Amino acid sequence: MTYTVDARSFLSNHLIGERSTTRPNRLVPSHALGGLRPGEEREANQGNALLQALSLAQNRRQRGGVQVEISLRSSREQRDAHSLSSALRNTNRGLSMVDTARQGYSSIREKLEEMLSVAQEAKDAPVVGDDRNRLTARFDELKVEIDWLSVSTEYEGRPLLDGSLAQSPVYLNLGTKGATGDELKIDFAAVSSKSLGVGVLDVNAQETAAATETALQGIVATFAQDHQGRADIKFDTLSQIAEKHTASREQATARGRELGNVRQEAFSARELSSREATAALVVQASIEPAMALRLLG
């Protein structure tokens, strides 16, 4: 058996109205509504209307709370996406800087390997006269070219390989919270002919050419490990961080879009609940205006 409840029995006087004295506190069988006296039937129907209005108003408030929560989450996702974009910009800047240095290193290594070839040629053949002078001149030219690469390899107008970054490194924050632990230090040691140790080498004679060849073999190996190798490791690390930031930013952006859609749906549902609650109250002309205003919030 179902019952119809007069919802006013659950409401305080100030919601119903001070002049209202009818506060039935009973359950009315729904099948008996037809046998009720006109006044009793009206009261029972009013109770049903009030219950419906209360439910719709509560539903509207709950949807409003959901909308606020979604808005907060959407704002967090937007902040996360912005932080990731900033971190990604710093990471890409570091990638470009390190890649520029790597290109300079590759060019310098080519010069060192050509110097090694010149030293081998000067050692293996007892060249004299013009041939010896040609090898010596080329060897000295390669020293000058190394020095030129050292000062001309730049990023955003700043030399990378002249040793200045060793004195004043660049720090890039690659994290999303600005913590110092997320900073990457970028510094490159000087790679001039003097700092590499080739400035004092020569190929004027077979004996000096032999010693130069041995020295250059060690210099090329050390250069590949200490300069190119470290730059390659730093480049690979930055590449991995950039990929991670890119993926995380795309996920945050997608979540933000999804939350935006859900927020719009919640707003629409809240508006629908509001219209339904208003309609339920308006239809029941017997419900007091003060109560209707209370329910509509």
C-alpha cells in the first residue's frame, strides 16, 4: 500500500508562514484520496507537490555543488597544462642549446681527426720542402679553425664553447612547480686549440709528427667522451623530459576539455532542475509565496 505524505508536517513554521495553522502529521493512503473530504484531498495533494518541489530544489543545489567541483578541477587541469607548457618551453630551449653545442663539437672533432691524418702523413713519409710546408700550413690552419669554432658556436648570441659557460652556467627549470631540484645546469668547457692541447703540436719533422699523432689519438678519444659524450647524454635526457612533458600536457588538456563538457552538462541539468522546481511551485497556487521563495533559494 502506498501513502501520500503532507510534506508541510516536516517544515518549520517560518517556512510555511506564521499565519498558517494547518500542520497535518499523518500518512494518507493514496487509494483513499477519492474518499477524502475536499479539504483533506487538497492538503494531501499539496503535500505531494511540496515533496516534489523539495526534491527538485535539493537536486538543483546538488547539481550546483557538482558544477562548482567540476569548475575547480577544470581550473586545476588548466593550471597543470600551463605549468607543463612552461616546463616544455624551458626543456626545448635546453634542447636547442645543447644541440647547437653538439653541432659545434662535431665540427671540432672533424678538425681534430683531419689533424691526426696530417700528422700520420707527416710521420709515415720523409717529406721535405714544399710537401712538408704544405702539411705544416694545413696543420696550423686547423688550429685556427678550431679556435674559430670555439668562439662562433653560439645560442641566442651567447658563445657556448669558449669556456664562458663554465664560469657562468645556464640553469633551466624543467619541472612544473619551480623547485630548484628540477633545474638543469648547462655548462660547456672551453674547446679551443689551447685548452684541448693541440696548440703546441706540430708536424715540422718526422719525429715531432710521430709524437703529434700519438697525442692526437688521445685527444680525439678524450674529446669524444668528455665533450661530445656528455652533450649527447644531456641531449637524450632533455629529449625524454620533453616527450614526457608533451604527453602530460596533452593529457591535461584533454582532461580539461572533458571537464568543460561535463561542467556544461551540469549547468544545463541544474537549469533544468531549477525550471522544473519553479514549475512545480507555480502550478500549486495554494502553496504560500514565502515557502516558494525559500525552496527556490
